[in-house]
Amino acid sequence: MDVLHLAASLARHSDSADHYTRLYLTSAHRAAAKELQSWMVESGLRVRVDSVGNVIGRYDGATRDAKTLLLGSHFDSVRNGGKYDGVLGILVPMACVAELHRRGERLPCAIEVAAFADEEGARFATGFLSSRAMIGDFDRTWLDRRDADGVSMREAMRDAELDPEAAGSDPLNRKALAGYLELHIEQGPVLLDAGLALGVVTTISGGNRHSVVVIGEAGHAGTVPMQRRHDALTAASEMVLAIERRCGVTVEGSRLVGTVGILKVVDGSSNVIPGRIEFSLDIRAGDDATRIAAEDDIFAELEAIAKRRGVRVEMKRHSESTVIRCADRMQDLVAASIAAVGLEPLRLPSGAGHDAMMFARICDVGMMFVRCGAGGVSHNPAETVTAEDVDLARRAVLEFMRRFGTVVPA
């Protein structure tokens, strides 16, 4: 299977004619799911679609009672993103199973490849929805969330011929799960700078996502004196700079970052003083204490800015994930598999969140990174990988499958 060709084919399923965007349960998303199902069948996988739209393929082990190694990643995207983020972690394991199937080779463990329907949460602000559903942690309040067009998740599921009342009702069998491996582009420049194609992930940074609302007083742009205004936008602007300043503090041994990715002037007009601003806030760090301390400081500063400027601020946390460490045995197996294809197995942390964080709650997890080109950029149309690096990843993942099968835990 030509992984890059398949990735390019999958990227044609986009919500936009101008760029790559694929949000949960849109028509483009549903078309991509059907194409993945077809490819999985061609690879020798037996396919099912679960209650939230995850596409899962199974390749049975050598014995009926074989434990399962789950591999996977997501096929939804951020808006105007890159076509390898997530997708590579589906297509490469699929190619590995195709090779096993061609050889008629069965492993001591069963292999499942999961294409997660919603990891980014870009449509309904539901990060890790799919992997949480698979571990039995689906939040039914999500069904009432609405997208930018006012469509609820419940309605979107019905349009996709999924039963919202059954959502999350079919988690995987934890007792049969022996481990989880996720292949992913690095989304950073470390491997690129080191001149290495593959890496071993040690930890995944924790992160909090919030929505912030700043409520001022709308007024006529020509008649309200500057000193009498309660401008929600200028207050929000100061808040954004305060977030940048606090998250720019160097913390030894940790990576702290803060991002405002969405900022909206509600009912804005060129001749009206902004009365209501809504913005997102994403805070991440390599250790939980640093992240929590930054969040506390930021919230206190936002309150202080609001008070000084005569506006109100409301903050709501939508999700929180703690730092997770990839299991030592999984790290060692990933490292050995990379070394087996002739590469130095560099170990490095992940600053981005991944579905592996959810599976770490129920089993040992491991991650393998693939080098990004274009300066390590991701969540960007410039995101790229090379055919040579992808082939090395395919060989290393196949090596991992075989090695894992010899050490499956009881």
C-alpha cells in the first residue's frame, strides 16, 4: 500500500474547497470514513463501525484467545490543517497488516487498527471524544453541544445514521487489550534538527481548554468618550497579552505554552463599541504543577484586568488532561523496533495531546514519532513528511507488532 498516495486521496474529503478541513460527522468526514472502511477490508482487516463513528479493523491472532494490540489515530482535522496529522497513524498500521495478510502471517496477538472519528474536537469542542467513548467515558452532555451553525451533536449523529441514544454504549473489551501504540507526526522540529526519521515518545504534556467571555457595554462609536467606555475588546486584548506574558515564563524542566486560537466579537459592528467578546484558552505544560500554577495566575490576572477596565469576565474549563508517561516496556519496544531498521532511537516528549492519553487510563501505551518536514510545522497546510521516512515508519511499526506479539502480557 502506498501510504502517501492514500493520504492524498483521503485529503480530498474536505469540508472546504480551498483547504483541508474535516470536522466530525460532516459529509466529508462520512465520506472519509467509508473510504477507510474500504481500504481496511482490502488490507485484510475485518471492519466494524462503533456507536460514535470510529472505524475499527481487526486482524485475528494465531489463537482465538489472543490478546489485542490496538493501534490508531484520528481522521478528523483542525480547520485549515495538514493532511498527515492523525491520518498517518491509521494508514501505516493498515499497511503493516496488509503485509502480514499477504504473507499469511498471524501473530501471537490480535491486531486492531482504529480510525478515531473525533480527536481534535474542532466542531463541538469535544477533544478526545472517540477514544473516551472507546474506554467507556462518553459524556452524554456532549450530545446537546452545537456547532457554529447551530447544529447539535445529536442532530449530526442522526444525519450520519448513528443513534445518539446508543453513543458510547459499546466500549472495547479492556480485559482483552494488551497495549496501545500510536504512530504520529512529531508536530515539532526536534527530529528534524537531529537528522533522525523516527523517535520514541516518553511523555505527553497535559493541557486545559477553556472558554472565556468578556462582558462590557456596547455603545455608539462616535458618542461615548474614551474615558467612559467599557470596551470588551480592549479588555480582552489586554488579557490575551497577559496570557502570552505568563506562559512565556521559562520553567526549568518543563514546557509551558498558552494559546488563544479563537477570538470573536459577538454581534460586532464597525460603529459599535464591542460589548461582548468570546475567546478560547489552551494551556499546556510538561508537568501538571506548572500547568496548574499558570492557570491560577492567569485567571487571577484576567479578573484583575476586568475589574480595572469595568467589565466582567467569565471562565469555563471544558477539558483537562494530565501529563502521562508512556510505559517503560512500550518505550523500550519502540526503541528496539526503530533500532532494528537501522536508526538511532531518540527519546523525546510530546507537547501535543494524543488519543494515547486516554488509553493510558486502561493499559500500557507507547508512541512513535515520524519526522516533520517544513521546519516541523503542523496544524498547517505546509505540514509534510517524506516517502522515505514513512517507509521507515512502516518497517518499524511492523517490527513492533512482531516483537510485541512475543511479549504479550497475561
